Amino acid sequence: MGDALGEMMKQVIFSQFVQFPPLPLVPDLSDPAKFNRSSSPAFDLSNTTNLFITSPKDSTGNSRIGAWYILPEKSSGKVEPLTEKDTVILYLHGNSYNRSQSHRVGLYKLLIKLGYYVLAIDYRGFGDSSPVKLSETTAVEDARAALSWIQDKLGDKVKVVVWGHSLGSGICSHTVAEFDLETGGSSTVTAVVLEAPFNNMKDEIASFRVLRPVSYLTDIPKQLEKIDAQFESDKWLPAVKCPVLILHAEDDAIIPFKLAKQLEEAAKQAGKTNLKFVAIPKEERRGHCNIYLSGSLPDTLKAFLQDLE
């Protein structure tokens, strides 16, 4: 029974099977224009490259990561090395769907309108990436592969920001912390943005009605360790050396606001000082996925990134 419960927990945590339309199982993401709901700014093959990144091969030999590299209007229109004046944002999405989900596309368009370059990936097991037995480890491997692609293709001068939303915030914290630990704090990451984050998966499950009954049937921490889905951002975030911006809507019904505050408190108690928390007022009704629509976000983001210069 334990194995079955663990597998059920993993399916709910990643929800990679949830997509619309449900068929085909492997969606065609080659033309981003199909997912563009407004004319400005452009979001099509004129400024977006559909590509595949190679991830470290697992035991099944699956290594393909689907991605979009999206260019701002100021760019040359080519995949080429960038300068120290440029910023590229690696976007790590949350569970379910793929990189084409409407709120994700809405954020990309905001970011390129602000002049930033964007690399959006689908972890293996999502979208048109290779199938894999999903875990925290495989998702972190894919994020690291994307960072390697940025360094290889865009050079080592460009400022690199890793942006994680929801489950992606856990992947982001783990990825950047591990990178910093390996390099003695000299990784290529300039800044981190955590949108709608939680402190750890154990506490998120305790707040999630679908999985809450499972706690009466099994030892949740042991199951999470067994299925490799602990997502302990409160452990990893203090090891992230670069500045961190946390964004969370007060009316988020998926990940409670209090879990983001607990993450902030844990990081500060562990000695992290270069961390900024921005609450999106409940009156704005941005919920879990629509912080990109907040009128204050552009100025918040520009101020945070300008401080890095």
C-alpha cells in the first residue's frame, strides 16, 4: 500500500498528465503563435526559437528538454552571446500543463516587453520533452542543463535570473543552491525570483485538501523521501548566494500565503539577508497564477534587477 500511496502522491505533486487539450499526449509546441492571445508584443517564430536542450541521460536514455528562447524587441533576432547589459530569465514552471499555458505565456510577454530575454523549458515528463520517471532530481537536472545552455549559447557576461513559479520555486531553490555549493558561491546565477513559493512539500501537502487524508495512512516525510519529492526550499534557500525576490498573492488558494512567509523567515533565521518579500494585496485578486497581471510587478521587477547592476 505504501508504494501505491507514494505513486499517487507523486502524480498529484507533478500532475504532468493534466493538460488541455488532453490529446495528443505529446503536444506540438513548435509554433508559439498558436498560444498567443494578443498581438503585442510579438510572440511567434519571428522572436521565439523552439529548441531542444540535452539533459544528462538517465537509465532509459531520455535526454530531450523542450524549450522556447524568446527575444525582446531590442535584440538582433539571433541566438548569440549577450552582453553584461543584458538579462536572461530562465523560467521554471509549476506542475501540470506545459510551457504554453496561458498565464505562463502572459508572463513571458511581460518580460520581453520589459527588455529581458526568456528561456522557458519543459522538464522531462512534460510537454514535448522526453518521458522520464519524474522526481525532484530529474527536474533539477533539467534546470541545470538549461543553465548550461545559457552559458554555452549566450556567454558568461549576461546576467542570469532563475524564476520559479509554484512547484518550480522548489526546483529553482534546489538548483541554484546546489550550483552555488558546487562552485563555492560563484555560480553563473545573478538573481532568483520565487513566485508563489512554499517552504517544503511536507507542509504544502498538509495544506492541500486532495492529499491531506493521505497523512492518516502513511508517514508523509518518509514517503516524500522515498519518491524523491521533498522540495525543501527552506533548507536550500539559505545556500543561495545571490539576491532573492519572493512574490506571493495574499489570496493564493493553492499555496497559502503563510507558507511563503515561513520560507522567508526560515531563510532569514539561517542568515540570508539579501532577500526581498513582496506581497500582492488580496484586493487585486491575482491568486496563484496571475501575479503577472499586477500593475506593480513591472516596477518591482525593474527595481530589483537594477539594484544588481
